[in-house]
Amino acid sequence: MYGALLNYEQNKQTITLHYEKQEAQIHVLTDSIINVFVPLFTSEHYSKAIEGDKELPTAFTLDKEQDALILATDSLVCKIYDDFMIDFYDKEGTLLCADYRGKRIPRKRFSESLIELAKQEGHTIDPNGGQDYAIQCIKQLDNADCIYGLGDKTGTLNKRCYEYENWNSDIPDPHEDSFKSLYKSIPFFITLKEKGVYGIFYDNTFKSYFNFGKENNGYYCFGSDDGNLDYYFIGGSSMPEIVTSYTYLTGRMPLPQKWTLGYQQSRWGYDSEKAFRELAAKFKEHHIPCDAFHFDIDYMDHYKVFTWNEERFTDARALLADLKEQGIKAVTIIDPGVKVEKGFTMYDEGVEHDYFAKSPDGNIYVNVVWPGDSVYPDFGNPEVRKWWGGHLQFYTDLGVSGVWNDMNEPASFHGPLPGDIVFTDEGKTATHAQMHNVYGHNMAKATYEGWKKLTNKRPFVITRACYSGSQKYATAWTGDNQSLWTHLRMAIPQQCNLGISGMTFIGTDIGGFGADTTPELLCRWVEAGCFSPLFRNHCAMGCMEQEPWLFGEETLAIYRKYVELRYALLPYFYDLCRECETTGLPIMRPLVLHYENDINVRNLNDEFMVGKHLLVAPVVEQGARKRMVYLPDGVWYDYWTHTEYKGGQYYIVDAPLDVCPIFVKEGTILPKAPAQMYVGEIEDPALILEVYPGTGSYTHYYDNGVDFAYQNGEYQEYFLETDGTKNLKITKRHEGYRDYPDIVIHYI
């Protein structure tokens, strides 16, 4: 395709390769990150995920040997051949990733007799059912290779033998394992080999495709409908190193406000001031901690953004103030669609300043969403983002504490937006085909930057649609799930793959958004969901209400138990947020992230880690009161009974309805908090440290949990060490904030 390599030239850390038919580039960003770029669409990258210059001064050698150009850093060796074939090796010379030399040969799908019969009847059948992508890359696949990542796709943790598409999609049907796309496009994956591991980030915003050995066990391929061939090869000695390098490229979750880690209640159907006041009274009556109520589209005036329905909410400011007095913050939904209505401020201003997407004929493009005829802000335009962010003052003035961006794929009720609708890409004209997958990303960026400027607090922005790098601006949830046991099971690999794909502050709608939950399903979901970073119960209008007191005393008691557990563990979750901001490692993690050499965890779909210290094995089968648990290497302790277990083997453990099996790694120092009804109810809570048998160390972080003062050094950092005896050593590593009034130590 590219022909022979004629010559090359080096400019600092970029090597330009001149082939007979095409020019290509190799760019050394770091010892372990190499960019492969072919300018098929534009001469520049124009990345939406990568902001700023990520190149670090890196020493490397470049030698021409026989039929290959060999580039070597201290960590990677890259061999470049004719036709722009590239093979990557680690520093020991182990082959990690090789380009596939050959054509795509899909598995045969139809028999010869069926093909002949169809031909006789005037039909044509492709015997293989596969076709090349406009832009594509094909890599060799070894038998032992496992593939993880790609965000919140359906199905199992290991994506080997499956195919997917990146095209942000609002699909109301119950999500099945066979779904190729959902709301998010995160074109990053990790390949774990028998020996070695690597990651690839395919930075292309057009509709893209990933076939991980489904069509042929000898290779995998990725590609897109248009754009550049632009991918980053990421090497490392372990999966955590790959995640850290990927998030170095695309950004990491900033430290959130501490209250956002608390419990949050939502429903499409809380449609009046009375409903929210009664809801708050019920939480108090049943003594269930809660930090936020979410206001769905019911609060708006005819679903118009930046409005409030004054008939059903006679005094929104007073309502929100009263809720905040009880510790309950308001989070309001905002959709991108602006109602077509002369006299409506958002519409009039957008028309006046040319802020909406257009049809190719130059007219403003109109589709239908909740307000009826609606137009779409062109968030790829920096001026539009600034305009949108400025209007958020409507919410901050009322006392709103967070924003929930929905319908931002963008969704549309009268057919999908055509690919030729005209958008903007940072001052350049672009099409919907190019900008669709980053529409939600740009809306999140507008919201984050606007909220930060208005409040100087850490913004709490939730998004349904996103792209790689959106973790810098928003938390996310997995969208419109259903009250199905299959969706509870799927929530674990979905969130684990989101986490290692950089999107770490994530959750699923507890109990399920659509359909009707059951008492047992709700109990099992809250047992698992209390470990998701975003801890929210949400359901749809017309479905059975999901407040726990509606299901009887047993369900209520179990629900309360796990909400209280979450509040007890908030210091640990907050530490994990700090770790994520520093390293990119997620809060909720697949076991394979830390035990990649253990073949028993490579396809483990129903257990997960919270940090490195807690292992959670939720019950995800209806009627089960026992379950099999695999514990990896080491010694583990049952969180509830403190029973000791040796790792590296399977156990059958009891799991009555009120028990989610949780295990704590030996040597763990687990920070906890005293009971409270919301974050901040106790102004200066004591720190509780549970110390488990074994040697270990832990870093604990403490700040005001609200603003950006920590970036100027206003925080405390403690280094904790245990030697296996009842002698915990506490060292203050950084002092810039107040001390705890008390530190209580419990030895297990």
C-alpha cells in the first residue's frame, strides 16, 4: 500500500518516513510512548483528547539495518519496514506487537451450497461477510492474548473474540452483550500477552471499528470511516504502567468535592417542590445518609434549558437552600438541545451570534428532542463553550451544586443527525461525522470550565456521552440500564473497563433505570453499587419507584447498611481519588490490573478491587445465598467476620441477602470515618484506622474537600506503616491543613 521506504529524515524526536506512495511519521513522546501517524485527512493531529505538549526529552537511537529502520528507546524497540509495517519489542527483545502481513480473511459464514442457491435466486452473498475500513490497522494476535478497555462496552471484561464500534449512541432497548456501541467512544485498549503487555490509543473521532479476533483468530484490527491513521503505542512492564502512561497522555480525573462521593438519589418523575421536600423527610425518617438529590427534566419550564418551572416549584431558591441545610445538594440535568422559540434567551442569543450547528445550505439545523423542535449548540467553537458556561450562573445563583449533562451523544428523536451537518472544530469547519463522538466531550468541557470560573469550587459535572480525555472534565454513568439481573452482572466489567480506560469516576443506576426492580435485585445492586465511585439510585417515570422504604423493612435495613458502609469508607475513596489524580489508576479495578500473571483472573467478570486493598465479590445471581470467590495471591481477611483466607484458590462463601462478600488484603491500613448523615455533618471528624494483620504501608490524604486550595499546598499527607504488631507508625509527610481532632486505631 505504501511501497518501499525510500528515505527518512529526523527532526528532534519526530522521524518523517518517505515511502513510494505515502509519507508517514513516527514521533517519540517518551521512553514508552510512540506515536504512529499517517496524514490521510489533515497534516496535523488536532487531538481532542490530548491537550498540551506531551513530548518529554527522550534519548533514542535510529539505525538502518538490512530491511528495517530500527528505533530504540530505553524501554522500547520499534522496527519499521516497507509498506509502513511496524513491529514493537520490549527492551529485552520480546516481541510485543507486530503488524499483520496479509489481507483480512474473515471466518467463513456461509456454505458453498447456500451461496450458489442465493445466486440462482438473484441474490449476492459475501462468503466471508467482512470488509476493509477506509482507514485501518491490522495487528497479529497470539493465542494467549487478552484485550481490555474500550470504555463501557457491553459484554465481558476480556474483549477477545468480540467486535465493537465507536459511535456515541442513545439506544433505549435493553443493552445486550451483542451491542457494538453505546454512549461513549474511548478508543483505547490494553493487550495482555503471555509475556508482556501494551496499550494502543487510536485517536480518531470518526466512527471507528474494533475487531478483536472475532473475524480471525490470527489478528485483530481497528480502523475508521475517515480521518488519519493516528495511534499511540504504549509500552510498560505492567498493566498499571500502561494506564498511567495513557492517562498521562489524555489527562486524569481531578480531585472531586468530597460530598460527590456520598449517596445520591434521583428519579425521572420528582416533578414538584412537594415531591423533593417529602423525599428529604423520608430520608431523615429512615435515617439513610444522603448528599444529593438529582433534578431530572421535570424541573424545567417546558424542557427549556436554563429555566425553572415556577408553577410546580414556586420558590426554587428557598427549596434548594432548605435542602442544603439538611446536607442535601441539588444536581440539575441539562440537555444540549435548545428549544426553537423566539423570545427564549438561549435561542435568540444563539441565533444572533451564530452558535448553532447548520445544514450544508447554511440554515440552522433543527431536529426534535424533549422541548420539541430544537437546535444544537456548536460546542466545538470556543466562543460557544464560553457562552454556555457563562449561562450556568442561572444555576449557581439558585444554589445548585452540580450539573448532569444528558442526551449529549447528541440524541435526536427525528432520526440521526446527518453526517454532513456543519460544526466547528476549534476555528476550523467540520462535519457531524467528524465531531459526533466528541460532542458530549466538548459540552462537558464547556460546563466544567464555566462552573469552575463561576464558583472556584471543584466542578461536579456528570456526562452520558464522552470521548477519551473527558475524565478531565466529568464523571459518567453507564446510561439507561434496566432492572435486570443481566444488567447488574454487566455493571462490573463495564465499570472496570471504564476505569482502566481513564474514565474513573463512574457508576451505574442502582436498581436499574428502566423496567421494575425487585426487593432482592435492589438489595444486591446497592451491595455492589456502594463501591462504585458515583453512588446513585435512579429510575424512569412509569417504572416502579425505587426508594428503599417502599420494599419493606428487610430491604430498607439492608439498603441502609450499605449506604452507611459507603460513608464509613469515604476517607478510603477520597484517598483513591487523590491516587487517581496522581497516577491515573482507577478506584474500581479489575483483579487483572494487579494480578496480571494469574490466569484465573484474566476472565473474571463478577469480582473487582477497590484500590489495592479491598476485594469485592457481589452476588449477581437471583436466589443465590452462597457464591464461589477466587482470592489471588496473599492472605485475605473477610471484612465482616475477619476470617483468614489463603490466596491463590477458590472458596465457597456464605452470602445471605444482607451480605456482600468483601475481603481485605493482609497488611492493610484502612481509613474510615464516623457515622454521619451527609459529608460535612461533622465539621472535624475523627480518623479511624483499621489495621489488619501483616506488614504494610499506606498514604492518607486530607484537605478541605471543596476547592482548589490543595493545589497551593493546603493539605495534610500521612504515611502509615504497620510491621504486623500492634505498633502503627504515623509520619506526617506534608503539613498544610489542620490535623484531625483524634485518630482512633483498631487492630483487627
